[in-house]
Amino acid sequence: MSRREELEAVIELCRAAAEGEIDPFTVDVDYVLSVIRKHYGEAESIEELCLDASALKGLALVLERQSRWIRHQSTTLYRDPFLLTRRLMEMDVRAIAEAFMKSWHPIIELEQATADTLINALKYWEGLLPLEERLKDLEVEERGVEPLSREEAEALGIIAPGGFEEALREMWRDLRERGSVDYWDWIGCESYEETLRRAFLTSYLVSYGYAALEMDRYGEHLILKPLERPGEQEGEKRSLPVLIDEEEWERWRRERMGEN
Amino acid sequence: MAKRAYGRKLKQAVHLLFFKHHRLPGVRGWELRRALGPEWLDVLEVLDSRLKPLDLEVRRVFEETGEDRPEEARYYITLRGGVEQRTAKTLGWRIDDIAGLAVAVAYIAARGGKAPRSDVERALGEKLPGWRVRANLERYIEEGYLEDEEGILTLGWRGRAEIDVDSLLERIMRSKASGEKLAEEGG
């Protein structure tokens, strides 16, 4: 094993223990120290020095976790309800309050408006029509009732060109050709309006069982999977709200431009 | 360049942690990770060291017993040290309000994290008048220090975030009773 590999293995072991993936007491501290000591002073670049530092930091975190566990276990001795009640009875109010205040760490929080929220609020205020104009009666022109043709409804954006079902079928075909895809990469388009249209249609694809939407544990990634037969996915169905706001769309677009 | 990016992340972490974004204060680990990127724990560590001289700290609180994944914890900015009696007064707490809270928390903690409300009331009633016991318990619940679920009291979100229960129990058990103190002082 090279120096780098050995140190990386040690760092990974310490990381797993520090993050609770493994019991911190399974880490052989002497072994980790011997690896660090063996390679200490061999570093020839900043990157290698950082590797040494990371290994030391990882070991420190493991020790911290071990000590936290021991401290917690030792205080279970103090958890005898009978002894504690007796002790509380013996103490006066001031002594109890003093003990509490030394173990009390109040939360610091602020509720003030920030400069950003003030700027946004001002922008909103500027764009807001005066109440007089907003409450003005709508000017209505009386017209006879006439049927709307498909072309006219399409031109007004009331129905999707070619019909809603055709648009859904087209989208399903496209999705099956592409296979599983990141949700934002699927709905995202050059214009926000088109992105919204695709998100709207996609929600029907999922609701009707033509595709499945899966989210990772932390809600960071949504994956859209095509289903060969509608409703073939088993398991409990649940509602999954996805916010498609302009800011989120802008972020996706910037990231995509950064990639290209 | 990297230094500047780190500085920006620190600022972002300050905004997230100091300002209230949800109904309750504090930010979930996964929210911080999403906002600060994969180095979010390092950013919090740097922020914590910057807050140290101000007697503040970044505090990690796991909401469920046995949970120890950093992403699942809630993070707060809290006072690093304890509270002085003078400060407690300005926070609107009387000394017997504080002592009452200490007794309730210790009582619950010593009984595995939950206790019947009537038992806690009885314990508080040893040193406080009945009307005050009820009023105080309501206040502790309203402020999030305790939770009452069908007559069973547990620690509330604020209690878990602000009170170091292990340290409280240790201090109570190690504290000298008034009689012992007087004897020592007399001797």
C-alpha cells in the first residue's frame, strides 16, 4: 500500500466512526497513530500535508466521540430517581437554580428583516398598483355566446397543441426513449413558461402511472423513471409536492450553463 | 479564490443559523448541507471557532435517541457558557421559575425521559404553592422546554436544544446541600 492509500484508508475509517456509521470503539487508535507516525515528515506537497492533517483530525473526532459516549454512560449513575429526588429536597431553591443556569445555553435567534428582504419588499411595493386602480370595475363588453374552435383554444393557450392526451403520449414516448432522468433536467427548458408546461404535463404522467418519481433521502435529487405499462409500479402511493419557482429554475439554468 | 468562497459560505451559515426561517429556530443538517455544499461540517466548525470568543457556539441537537447522523440533527446558535443570575433576570425568569424548571427537567430525565404530569406537579409542589406550580408548568410547555402528551411530560424541543441534561444531573448530585454548606462555612 502506498503512503497515500494507507492514509486515505485511515481517514475513511475515522470518518465512518465520527459520523456514526461504525462504533467508535472499533477503531484501533494505536494502529491509526502508528500509520500517521510512520508517514509523518514524508510529505512533499501541500496536498500530502493536508492528508496528514485530515488523518489527525479524523482521529481527534473519533476520540471526541469515544469520550462523549463514556461521559454519557458515567452520568447514568446520576439518574437514580430516588437519590435525585432526595438530593433536590435537600437543596434550596437558589442552589437548584444555580446548577441549572450552569447547564443552560439559551438559543440566540434574530427575527429582524435583512437588507435583502427590505430590497425585495421595496421592489414589490414599487410594482404594486394603487388600490384605486386595483379596485376599478372591470370593463366588460357584452358579446353573444359562440363556440371556440380547437385552433382558437390552442392559440389562447387553453389547451395543449394537438390535445392534452396527445401531448401526454408524446411525452411518455420521449421519456421511455431517454430512460431514467433527473427531474429538473427533464422539465427544464430555456423559458420558464415552457418549464412550467412540462412540469404540469409530467405531474399527470406520474399521477396516471406512466412514470414514477423518486426522491433521495434528503430531497436533493428527484429522478423520473418511465414505466413500460401504466400503473406497473407497486407500493404505497403518496403525494409529492415539487416547487417550480422562477428562482429555482434560474439556478438550474445557471448550473447547466456552467456545465456547458 | 478558495478563501473567498469559504468566507461566503461562512456568511451564508451565519444567515441561516442566526435568523429564524421556520416556525421554530434552528436549521436541519441536510438543509445546511444543501446550502453550504459537501464541506458543510467544516464550515460549521470554522464558524464555531469564530463564535467562541463571543461566548457563543454552534450546537448540534439530535431529536431522536440513538440518532447520530449529522444531517438528521438540528443546529442552533446558543450561549457557550451558562447563564448568570443577573442575565436570567433580564430574560424574564425569577429564581424560583428557574429552580422549578430544573426540578421538572431533572425529574423527567431521571425517569428515562418521561414522567406523569401529576408526579412532576407533586415534586414541584414540595417547594412552590399549587397555583404557581400549574402556572409554571404551563409556561415551560408554552416556551418549548417541556411537552405534555396526554398527561405525560417529556423534554420539549427547546429543552433538548438548550439544556445539557447530563451536566444538570451531575451538578445536582454533586451540589452540596445547604446544611453541608453551612457546616463547612462554620467549620
